[in-house]
Amino acid sequence: MARKSDTSSTPKEPGRFKQMWQVFQMTRRYDSNAVWIMLLGFLAPVIVGLGFALWLGDGNGFTIALWIIAGVLGGLLIALVVLGRRAEKAAYSQIEGQPGAVGAVLRSSLRRGWVGSEMPVSVNGKTHDAVYRAVGRGGVVLISEGPISRTQRMLDDEKRKVGKVVPNVPISTISVGPDANAVPLHKLSRSLVKIKPKLTKAEVLAVNNRLTSMSKAGLPIPKGIDPNKVRAQRRA
């Protein structure tokens, strides 16, 4: 008789609370201030809720309990928001400065309405400096990865190429690297959102389709990027 397939050996994904605990442990390991900031974020609403309970409760136990519960829930919400922000920063700090770091952000953290790829549109095979492209309501954004002294020429060349393909679309540039005025990796997604919208959703899709149709034959892949794991681009 044939044996039944053993499905019990299939590893189960950790539950939500276990995942949150793992995220907390990782964040605490790389960000020593995260615990204190989360604690302050939790205690502030609790103290405010307790204050309102004593001020407006007027001896009514039910009203006092509601204010305290509201304070606790508000504190938990703020603590989770702080954890998410600090965890994102801690995660990006581990890959910051490595080839392909900008591509990882474009793959996983682009806000709605933006389209980007983890593959660079231009790369220096010797230094692994690269230029990435994102398209959104703010137009076309070229993002350099590496010192601006080495990537400025790459940005200028790519800007001219994009300008020929979509001449009436605004083009912005962002530098991610060791320079003092560069955008930190964990703030890249938010920097894109801050760009003033100038295109409609339909125009974003049309511009992205036109740019992706440009030939990419012979483009070298920088170290740190696995072309076999490239995901499909997100659409607005």
C-alpha cells in the first residue's frame, strides 16, 4: 500500500505575534533607542487618557474605564507605528552602501502611484555605481547610487536619454550615497512622494511603457543583484 504523503513536515509560517516579536528583536538589536521611543509613544496616550478619566469621569467607573482603555489602545497604536518606522530604518541600515540597495527599496517600498524596477538603467561595471529610474505622478526620477562625484555624469547622460524619449515630462534626480546632502536609503520612498504631482495615472503608465521599451541590450548587472529574482514592475 502506498504511503500517505507527509504534510506535517512542511514548515509553517510564524504567527502574526511571533512575526512582530521577531521584528521587535531585530529592531532592538540594530537600534538601541527604539525601545525607549516605543515606550514613550505608549505611555503618552495612557497618561493623557488617565488624565481625562480623572477630569471628566466625575466618579463614574464606566467613563473612567473607557478613557483608560482608549489611552491604552492609542498607546499600542503609536508603539506599533514607531516599531514599523524604526524596523524599516534598521533593515535598510544593514544594506545601505551595498550595490543594489536602491533597487531593493524600489522593489519593496514604493508608494502607490509609483513604478520602479530593482534593475538599474545605467551601471558602472568597475565601481558598481548605478542609476535607477522611477516613474510616478511627479514625473521621471533618476536615482543615483554611489558618490555624486562619480555618478553625476551617469545622471546627466541618463537624463539626456530620457529627455529625448519623453521630452515634455519633468525629470528629477535624487542621490543616495555617502555625500552629506544625499538622501538616506530609508527616506528614499518618502522623498519620491514629496515630489509635486504633474502627471495623471494614465500618463504615468504611458511614460513608463515608453521608457521600458528602450533597448537594454548589453546592460551589465552590478554585484549584489540576482537577475533571476527580479519581480515584475508595479503599476500605478
